[in-house]
Amino acid sequence: DLSFQDYTGHDVTAANFYAVLLGDKTAVTGGSGKVIASKANDHIFVYYSDHGGPGVLGMPNKPYLYAADFIETLKKKHATGTYKEMVIYVEACESGSIFEGIMPKDLNIYVTTASNAQESSYGTYCPGMNPSPPSEYITCLGDLYSVAWMEDCETHNLKKETVKQQYQTVKMRTSNYNTYSEGSHVMEYGNNSIKSEKLYLYQGFDPATVNLPRNELPVKSPVGVVNQRDADLLFLWHMVLVYHVLLIFGYLNRL
């Protein structure tokens, strides 16, 4: 199985991402050399998180990942006949622009994105907001879309929950409970028939969740979030606040 340790630093590139997805060991540069060596009956789950813009997803190393290249790679993967169905989650600003109008419906791939083609996604668990991170942290600890699907997985039996049920929960939370004043539109693309599948086929199964119920939509009030493009500014603002507190504390100690 691939892990976060297989490709790090300078080895995290769009070319390696495509090669790993296609199962092409000869095209990989650096890293462990591992690829997705899937077979015809396998289910694949891809989670991609980075910055984004119209038609582009960020990468730690340039060149970035572009919509046309990504879609072409998915078409090639489908042509190899080395998977049964695939689910892709993408966390990025304007992430809907990667698939809108160009994602085929006949690849046996279902995609959801954190935002539509024209809006930012949002950070959450930010300092000074509710819910807030522990006091020693002065940065946002998660993305609203990503936190939504991960926390949903942790609290439900994925052998009972369907892809559709998770989509509905994530859509609700990422819209900040239908307010959209501080939240984004979760979008879906590709083959919608996959939504009836059970989630464990893609995201695995934790035996500790065997007695947990299938998903039920939560009834909660909106949470504190920040536009992703302002998240860095929020961090710097809190750095300034901490600096001022330290200055005052040092001054008082000298009195």
C-alpha cells in the first residue's frame, strides 16, 4: 500500500502523481517507486488537497497539476482496465473548475470537490473561532470540506454508509449548514451511480466502528471558518498578537 512516506519533498510532482495513478513504475522519479498496481476488480480512492485556481491544482514542486492533464490521465487509467470504480475527493479553491464541463461520465469515476469553479474553499478549527484549536496553536487545523468527510468516517460504520450519504453530510457541513455566507458549494462530477456503493469499498473499514450507526445528517449551528486565501493572514495576525503579549509580559516583569 502507498503511504505518505513514499513520495516526499522534491519527489512530490505532477508527473509522479500521474505515474503512480497509472501504475507506471518506469515513469516514476525518486521516492519509493511504489505505484497503484490495481486490478480489474479493484476500487480506488484518491484524496487530493492543495491550493487551487481556475483549472489548476497546486503541487509542492512545479509544474502544477492542470485540469486537461488530470482528465487525460483518468482516461488513460480507464483504458487500461485496471480498476472497477474510483472515487476522488479534491480539496482546493476553485476545485470544481478541474472537472466542470470536461469530466466524462463513462469512466466509472465519481468526484466531489470542496468548492465550485468560481469560489474559495474554507479553513476551520481556527484560533479565536468556534470550534477553536488548543491554545498553543495559532493556525487553522483543517479545511471545512476535509474535516467534514474525515470526521464522518471516524463516527460511522463505513460498511453501512453509502457514498451518497457521506456526500450529503459533507455538502451540508461545507456549506456551513446551508448558510453559504461562510462556506462553499460541494460539487459532484462523473458517474453518479457509484453513490449507491458502500464507503468501505473505497476508504476501508475500522473494526472499532462496527457498532456505530449509518450516517444521519447532523443538526448543528454554523461553525467559525475563514476563507482559505485569508488563512495565512489570520496566522500572521495571531503571530503579531502573541508577539505583543510577550512584549507586555516582558515589560511587566521588569517593573
